[in-house]
Amino acid sequence: MIYLAIVFLGTFAGFVSGIIGTGGSIILLPILSWKFGPQVAVPIMAVASIMSNLSRVIIWRKEINWRACFTYSALAIPGAVLGANTLWRIPEKISDLCIGLFFLLLVPLMYWSRKHNLRLNTWQLASCGLVVGFLTGMVFSTGPMTVPIFSGYGLVKQGLIATESAASLIVFITKTSTFGAIGALPLSVILCGLFVGASQISGIYLSKGLVARMPTQLFHLLVAVMMVAAGLSMVWDSITL
């Protein structure tokens, strides 16, 4: 029964992440943590995220801004290696609380920067990659953070989803490889990750038609809602763990 619930939530998570580029981990991590425990759930989700990001890259490959992708990834890769190693050394409550509060603060900042037409330059994008890469290695989800970063670089809708997914794919491959190097990726975890990732792919393909027709303002609103949900979820987890 639990695996049927994971399939259902995985399809729904794929549908949501296919529309706004993030949200899959936020939806799936609670049930995965309940079934397998938090430290096992994070590597499982890392494997699943490779599959879901790869499917979005394939769908929107013509929309990828490769300059933005590689600029962000250049420093995000070493950041993810450091973060994945740090995951096992700091209290989970502290990381969840800090990231959750940051998500909540990022929503008004995102609207303020858009109102004043502020854009990230290349060096700022690379710096964000280092910070978020580290956090991606350390916590279960920073998707709500990477989406506004690429939005701040000037990308929207298909271009944003495609570029964010390509950059996240690179970072999650790095993160997963690091888990393997430190012995946190046995065959059972890989198989569970593939199972979860496969359930997301169907939802991602179902969402393709909606993205192209969605008004830009609605897209920004959905991103903001997901960021608030992620922030509140992580703050709550840090208090109740």
C-alpha cells in the first residue's frame, strides 16, 4: 500500500515540478522519510531527481540557456561535494530552519527585484551557484531557491524550467556520486530512487502542454506559492523533529 502511495505522490510531484520547475522533493520527502528514515530518503531523492531533471531537460532541450547553465554549475559542483559531506556532520534541525527561513525571505525579495527590474549578472549567478550547490548537497531540496535565481537572470517559463533542470541535473549527479563515495548509496537505495524517479516522469510529461499556455504572471505566482510552502515545511520540520 505504501508503494502505491509513493507512485501516486510521485506522479503528482512530477506534474507540479513539470509546471514550475521544482516541488517534487517537497512533496515526496515526507513519505520517503517516514518509510526509510531521513538519511536514507535524501540519497533516494537524489537518484530520483536525476531522472526527473533529465526528463525535463529532454522535453525542453531547445529552450536551455547553456551559458547560464554552465555559469551556475561551475561553482555549484564543488559546492555540492562539500555540502554532501557536511550533511553527515551538522544537526538536521539547524540546516532545515536556516533554509526554511531563507525561502520565506526570498519571496518578497523576488517580487521587489522584479518590480525594480533588477537582474543577476554572470558573476552573481556563479556566486549563487556556489552557495546553492553547497546547500543542495546538504539538504533535501533547494529547488525553490534555484528557480528565482534563474528568474533573476531573466529566464521565464520553458527557458527557466529547461535551464534550471539542466543545471540541477549536473549538481544532482555530483551529489549522488559523493553519496556513493562515502558509502551512502547501496544498491537498495539506487533501486528505490529509480522507482521514485520513474513515477515522476509520467507526471512531468502530462504537464508539458500547460507550461506553454500558462501566463507569465501565473507562473511567477505558482513559484512564490511553492517557495512559501517549502519554507513553512522546513521550518515546521526543524521545530518538530
